[in-house]
Amino acid sequence: MLRLLLHHPAKGFQRDVAPRRISDLRRDPQTLIWLDVEAPTPEEWALLRREFGFHPLALEDAEHAHQRPKIEQYNDFYLLVVYAVSLDGEEGSLVTTREVTLFIGSNYLVTVHSDPVPVIQEVAARWQAKDTPIRPGISPLLYTLLDAAVDDYFPVVDELGDRIDDLEDRILAEADDGGLQAVFRMKRALLALRRILGPERDAVNVLMRRELPFVDAESILYFQDVYDHLVRLTDSVDTFRDILASTLDAHLSVVSNRLNQVMRTLTAISAVLMSMALIAGIYGMNFRFIPELSWRYGYYLSLGMMALIGLVLAYFFRRKGWW
């Protein structure tokens, strides 16, 4: 699926433009081209190669998913890989990531992604609005797209933080296996975010620090804002990972303490039963001459001794807190 959007200072926005005219339109430096490609077909990959002349290695990175967020320089364009993030409604992965590859030129921006990315449609609508705050140029458009994608990270991270707080209370209160599984799911979600945030922060740092041909001096301040947001998000994710590690340690401590309490209780019960079994074993030996064997009250005496020893031991273990 191709969505082509052009803007010219004199003509305004143009939507009904044939993709085969892109190579001709690129020659006009005042014409801004934004081509969004969703789930590209082989014909559309050939179109990108023909109209823009992208390097085969850049197209290979865009075609093969699960790339690391990065920025790479080629002859006349830059390749930028970022991710859009949203919460998963299911309890499996918790976080859904959508990879977006951007080809950035002096007067064009090409976004390639395999799944629908709502933030791209939102930015396109904002760019075409009459009272749009987006300044003309590729650099402001790129900043707006990156800023919108990064802003979507905050609700995800905040929701994960709330879930971690609830999970911490649940772990300390119940210490069940279900809570332990939730901890590991949350750790995987935070690890997935951390693997995205760190490289994206470095990529935005490149946009902010280098003298790139498509980044003007005014836009550097805006990229600085995106960089600051990524730093805050990275710190939050690292903090949540530390909290989860502490929660996991607390869970293991609670389980160990409960196991020790169970073992102490079982040991106390075993000591009581063994003392009773000692008396029963002595009087259960098959010797002919045993004291009190023929005594009328010997049976009741042995039972009384068992009960007395059992009560004394039970009282002792109760005082120790083992029972």
C-alpha cells in the first residue's frame, strides 16, 4: 500500500500524484515528498529502487524485520530505524512494537513498515491541517514524526509502572507462582523497551550533534527535546527493572521463609510423634518379662506418658514459634 503526499510552497498539498513521477519531482528542491509504504510488495520494492535509487543494503535492512534502531549514512540519503510502541491487550507480551524504516533525503521522506502504524497517519493529518504548527521542510516533519512516536512511549511506560506496583503488592501478599510468572513477563517487556530506547537515543543524538544536510539549526533544539524524552524513558525503564529485581528477591525471601516455617512445624510434629513412638516401641517388644507388662494399669500409664511428653514438647515448640 502506497500513500504519496507532496507539498509545494505555491501549490500546496498534492495527493493524486502517480508514483512514477517521483524521480522527476525530486529534482525540484522546493517540493517535499512523503511516501508511506505499508506491507510493501515486490513491485513496490522495485519502485523504491527505481524512483529513489536507494542502495541495495539499505533496502535489505528495510525488507528484513527486527532491525536494531540505528541511523546510517549513504551517498545522498540517511537510513533511520525506529519503533512505535503500544500496550498489548493480552497478558502475553504486554508490549507491541512496530518497526518503521525511514529513508531521509534533502526533500523527501520515505517510511516503510509492515504493520499499520497509527502515529504516521496522525502526523500526516497534522501536516495537512490548515493551522498546522509543522514548519516547511523535511527536518520539521522528521522531528514531528519522531516526537509523536516517542510521546506514545510515555503511556506505555506509565502503565507498566502501575502494573509493577500492583504486582509488587501481590507478590508480597501472596507469593504465588502466578505472580512469579507475571514478574518474568514484565521483565521481558521492560527488556524489549530497553533494547529499543537505548539505540534510539543514540540515533537521535546523531541527528542532534552532527551537521546533517537536512537538519537546520532551529530543528536541533527540537531533536534535543526528543533526546531528553528518550533519556527520561530510559531512566524510568531502568528503575522499573531494578524494582522488579528487588521484588523478585523479596518473593524468593518470602517463599524461603514460608518453607522454613513449614519445615520447623513438620520437625516439631515429628519430634512429638517420635517421643510417643519411643514409648510404644519399648512396650511393643516381644520379651517375656517386661516391667508393668502384667500390671493392670500399665496400658493407661503408657498412654499417659505419651500424652504428657507430647503436650510438653508441643508447649515447648509453641513457645519457640515452630508450631
